[in-house]
Amino acid sequence: MLAIIRTGGKQYLVTEGEKLKIESVEGEAGATVTFEALYVGDGAEATVGTPVLTGAKVEAKILSQDRHDKVFGIKYKPKKRYKVKFGHRQAFTEVEIVKISK
């Protein structure tokens, strides 16, 4: 069974047993988090919400809270002797989809 969930301003197509990295959500490792489903289907039958399906839930277990590798950026203004290098590490939560219910 497939479902589309929305979290952190992004949408993810998920199946049961799938592991994915999403924007950071509250919770410790081992805790359960619930998402609302925008779409639930298995190919033959499909149900689409406007925008979310009432009663359809996707349960996921939090595996870890971590941060991605560092990404570097540069600010530069020509002819002004201004150049700044900076780094950023985005936080993420790794979850495993446990159950998709209509």
C-alpha cells in the first residue's frame, strides 16, 4: 500500500517498512509519530484527499535524530573586499514507516 504524507513543507511517497530522512520533528528515538495522509492507494484503488484524507493515518517510528554533512556557501561583493565563507548542517529525523491505515 502506498501513501503520500506531508511534513516539513515537503511531500513523501511512502510504503510500509520504508526508512526515510525527513525534516526534524519532535521526539526521542523509539517514539511513534503520526502523519496525515494526502493519498492512500495500492494501484487498483486510490483515495485522494482535499487536501487530507479524514481518518487516514500513517504511523512511523523515530529511528534517530541527526544532522546532514556540512554544506559550504560564500557571500561575495565585487570591488568591496568582502568575502565570507560559511557552513551549514541541516537537522533531520530518520523514521521507519510502520503502518498505513485508511
